[in-house]
Amino acid sequence: MRSEERKIILSVAAAIVCTAVFLIGGFLGGYFVAVEQAQRGVGPAAQPPEGVDMTPVWKAWQALNEKFVPASVSTSTPMATTTAELNQEKVWGMIGGLAASLNDPYTFFMPPSESEQFATEMQGSFEGVGMEIDVKDGILTVVSPLKSSPAERAGIRAGDLILKIDGESTEGMDTTAAVRKIRGEKGTKVILTVRGEDDADSRDISVTRDVINVPIITTEQRSDGIFVIEVAEFTANAPDLFRKALREFIESGDQRLIIDLRGNPGGYLEGAVEISSWFLPSGAIVVSEDYAGHASNIHHRSYGYDVFTDKLQMIILVNKGSASASEIMAGALRYHGDAALVGDNTFGKGSVQELVPITSDTSLKITVARWLGPDGVQIPYDGIVPDYKVEVTKEDREAKKDLQLAKAVELLGGDPAVGASD
């Protein structure tokens, strides 16, 4: 199997990141940076492509060197001042344009400043607004606000379209640039102009940045004999936390389980495979990577923990904020007959990204494959359709009615009117 150190499964979106998705505040799971070889100069040297006339590139380079004069020096973006700095910026711009020419929102170049930001996000919690974003249909989109984050408290919802950031249009903006504008120090504010799917007009939302700390796994033992495990994200420690949650479930004596993946933007592929393995026999396919002939397909299979009998009744909750690894787990457990899905269509993050080091401090994120479910079909761009679709209206949200959870409880024979045990 290819090294998991180079797989990016964000999630959604956006940069799932981004999936493929970038986490704005909070832990950014699912990204493994392989820069050691680039730092040591290991690997084959890049060669000019055969049959490609590079003359226009160098002609444009020369024209810029000879003729360019900045129209204005009034800008908030630091400008290169020396010839060497200017030339380096042009190199980064050429690589960025090369990636952008593919018209894939998940394929883009990260120059030093953005690579440094990326590495910072890898450290864990940091200051921001707490939401996952991605680009879908060419529009910057909220995959999911994180639980109890400033974004969620301010009224940001999964599926919201981000039209402006502090008054600046996001048209043509990729997730990396958006993250850079939205993140900031605790206590400062950012104004997001958003439009929800149910809204005719846009609205301005002021979000105060804060330090983001997200509980990865939470549990609830309901008094009607149903146990709920909520997985907020597939972080590196999620499998171990999920194992402890399963122990709680088994010790509770309950036989009915709800796994809540709503608003889970994804994360580590390995986490989704390992957690799914508690319910699947050894060798069962969880997901496959389709490289379209560039390389052999890779099949990720269950480790076969499979500790439950047929007495287990299980439902998985999903919505449009469920992306990447969440879609992989939900699709696999449904396909193998272990769970029914309740909620809304998932995000639709059906591609695999790989982080390729270009220099010791720059990298390319490239879409290298497609996710195929156990049935051999790619995760739909419009998301996985649940078995029981329960849409949530604006009125339901304002009244704090969780109709999706209520439906899952009803299907498991519980009482939607009761809550957690005392």
C-alpha cells in the first residue's frame, strides 16, 4: 500500500482539505506532510517535458523583467524588493498557474508562507473561527462549522456560501487564500458575507476569533436504551477514543447504537478504516483508490475486529457537513449491511489528494485518485443519499429541533421525547 504519509483526505472540501479541505481554527486532521526527501535532495531530478515548446514562457519572463513597473505601491501585501526575490515570486507564480490550469479546486501550489501556515495547522489547536471550508462549483463553501466554535455560535451553517471576507469578494479565491484571510488572533473579528441554500439574500456575520478546541468523541447513554457516539473528526487519536466509547456502549448493555457523523469534515483515512473495522469482517473493502491507470488501484480493507453480533442495531447520522472520511465510513457500513443512514446528502468529496514537496519549504497538493466505495462506484459529487432523508429547515434550527436524531431514534424503536440517562 502507498505510504499513508502522503495521503490527504480532507475533507471537504474543501482544501475538504481540503478533505482536501482546510480547517479554520481547530485540529487539521488527515494531512501527512512528506518533506524529508525534498530537504535531503532525494528523488529523481525534474526534466523538461518532451514535445513542449517553453519559448513563450521565457519570452514572457524576459518581457516582465524589461518592462514591468508596479501600478501602485499602496498594498497590504508585502512586495519583493530585490531582483532575486522578484524572480523567486515569479517562479512560485508559474507553478501556481500551472496547477490552476487544471481547473481542480483541490489541486494547488503552496509557496513558503502558505506551507508554513499549513505546518502550523498540523500542530493542533490554534486561533481562528472554527470551520471547514472547500470550493464547490467554483464557490467557497462551508463544509461544516465545528461544534461549539465561534463560527457555529455566530450562525454559520454547513452549506453556506461565503461570498465575501471583510468585504472582499471570494470569486476565484482558493481555500488557502481564504484561510489566510479568515484566521487571526483571538479576540479579533472577521466579517463573512454568506448566503445559505434556503436564503434568497446574503447576510453579513461577524465572527470573533478564538482558540479552537474540539472534543473528538462524545458519548450519550439515553434512558430509552439507545447509545449515541458522536465523532467530530477523524484525527490521529480518534480510533483510540472511539475504542473507549465502544467499551462504554458495551458496558451499558444497550444493543442499539447511533453514530453521529454530521458535521464531520473527515481527516485520517486510517482512522475511518480502523473504526469501520469494529463492525466489519476481515478483508471487507472499506474504500478503494482509483488512479485511472496512472498506478495500480489500492484497496483499503477491514482489520476484522468485528466484535458485534447480528443483535446490534445501528444507524449513522449524516448531513452535508459529512465529508471525505465520514463518507467513506458511512458508505462502507451501509454497503456491508451494518447500518442504515439517516439525515441529508453528504458533502460529496470523492477524490484523493497527495502532498508533493517541490522544495524544502514549498509543496503541491494534487488530486491523484478517486475514492471508490465497496461497490466500485465513486462517491457521488452530490454526496451520498441517506436511506432516510430528513431535511432540516431554518425554522427547525431556530427551534433547536433535531428531527434527524428523532428519526434515527424512531427507527431503532426508542422514544424521541426522552434524552440522556441521569
